[in-house]
Amino acid sequence: MSSPVALPIGRRTAVVLALASVAGLMMLCWPLLLDAQPGQRVEPPFVFLALLPLVMVVVLAEMGEGGMDSRVLAVLGVLSAINAVLRGLGAGTAGIELVFFLLVLGGRVFGAGFGFALGCTSLFASALLTAGVGPWLPFQMICSAWVGMGAGLLPRRVGGRVEIAMLAGYAVVASYLYGLLMNLSSWPFTLGIAVPGHEGSLAYVAGAPVLENAHRFLVYSLLTSTGGWDTGRAITTAVAVVVLGPAILTTLRRAARRAVVRAG
């Protein structure tokens, strides 16, 4: 059974989304690519932290011109508000995150562009609601935007139980990747990392070969969050997709038929 996207994106919007994603990747991966002397102190690229929110505003503006009218924006606002409340209820305790399953379902129904926007607005709204505004917020926004966008890029020609299984599997993968990327955003500035059971430091070493730093980071992530927070997020999101997914997909598709417009 084919599941057409409710809000396809135009070429110009696709280019803007790609540029925003490249900027986000550079903001996250710069420590691994930095050419520095061993032991040299490195500072985060504050220019990226300042520019990324502006890039996201441009993305939202472009999507507004390219296909989102007041009806679709209303749906975006409602889903963002629900996600903000859900995130406050979960509070990330033991990896219990209630915000991601709605990102996956919204991106699935309305498409990659809508999913990207939903990830940005959901995390921004929840940060305002929970007093969670800080230097970590741009990272959370771009990583959540990718979760929603990825759901909109999944194969369309599936439905029923196969679709739910696909979305649950994607939710697991996306949950682990989200945790990995968020770890990467803070790991270079965590000094003297020593994990019980592992010899030597797992801290970032400026100027070290890329593969060495990548190995330290992967081990650090595996030992500190993969088996705990990330697994909790993956289980919570996948279970929510399986249990609530069919009903919410039906509701969202009914709303999409009334609010959908064609992207220009």
C-alpha cells in the first residue's frame, strides 16, 4: 500500500534543508577535523552556534513561502505544543523521552521538510517551557530536526503493520544516533574522562589523528550513554510508535487531507 507524503518539498526548499544540515554537521564534527597542535586548547566555533538558529529561521521562512499555509502551520504549532508538554513530562529521566515518537509520526505523514521544522520548533518550545535554554539547545534542535526529516524520507510504498514495524525500527536507530550526536557536541570540552573498567583517558586530544579521536569518542559514548540513556530513549520511542502509532497516523492523515497544500 502506498503512503503518499502530505506535504512534498520543492527543489529550493530541499537545497535550503541540505545547507542547514551541512552547517549542523560542521557544528558537530569540527573537533574531529580540527588541525591543532597536541595539547593546544581549543574553543568551540561560536560562529556556528550563532548562525545555526538563523539558518533554521531561513529554513522555516523558505518552507512558509514554498508550501506551508496557515492550516499546515496550525498543525505544526499544535504538534510542537504537544511535544513540548510531553518532553516536560518525561524530563529525560533514565532516557525516557516522549518527544521523539511524535516527531517520527509527524515527519512520516507530512514529509521531510515538515519533520525538520517540527524537530526545531518542538525542542525550542520545550526549552522555553522547561527553562532549558542554553548552549546545548542549537545542538538539540538540529539533531531533533534530523530525526523528523529522516522519518519523512523513509520508503513510501509500505503500510499497515509493515509501516509500523519500519517506523519502530527507524525510531530505535534515530534514538541511538541522536544520543551519539549529542555526546559529540559536549565530549571535546569534557576534561579528564576516565571510565571504570577502561584504561586510559577517553578525553578529546587536540591535534590527534581523526581515527584516534573517533575511537576515543565511540568508546566514551558506548560506556557512558549507549547502554543507558540511549537505550531507554530507543525503547520508549519504539514502544510508543507500536502502541500509539496506528491511531495517531490515522488522525494525522485525516488532518493532512484537510490542511495539505502543494509545495512550490
